[in-house]
Amino acid sequence: MVLPLLKLGTLALKTLSKPVAARLKKQAAYAPRFREFIVAIAQANHRITTRMQRRIYSHATDAAIRPLDEEKAVQAAVDLMGELFVFTVAGAVLIFEVQRSSRSEAKKEEARRKDLEF
């Protein structure tokens, strides 16, 4: 029962993230400051992941890393933000469920204590 609901929730999150990513991409086209900001994020992410991959595969780490062209950087940043949105929502749902379960367990424990007292 839980697995189908989990799959449904994941599908819903992915479906919700697509319009968010499209909106961010549109916003990047109209707002130059926002575009500069997300391009900088994408370039930093590109440098970090390239360095990590070079270290993992024992390649030269001192070689220059070519920056992404602007359109690829915008697309990479929008994808990254879309994934960040999905994981943030999933994390919030997870925290909410843990807290709800904890409160439920506390209520059950309190009921058991009351039953034992009488």
C-alpha cells in the first residue's frame, strides 16, 4: 500500500517540478540579473562536478575547466533548481510525516500510561 502511494507522490512531485522549471527558464529570459545569478550557479556546479569526476577517475585536476555556454548553463541551472525544488518538498513531507508519527506514538504511549494507572 505504501509503495504505490510513494510512487504516486514521486510522480506528482516530478510533474509539479516541470512547470516550476519552465517558469524559471522563462524568468531567466526576461530578467538579466536573475539570468546572471543562475548562470553563475550553473558554472560553479559545473566546475565542482568536473573536479570531482577528475579526482574520482584519477585525471589531471590542474587542467583548465572550460565554462558552459550561456544557454547550456541556463538549462543546467534550471534543471538543478527543479531538482532542488523536488528534494526540498520531499524533505519537508518526510519531516512532516516523522513529526506526525512521533506525535501519534506519544499519544498512544500516554493512553497506555493512563490505562496502567487505573
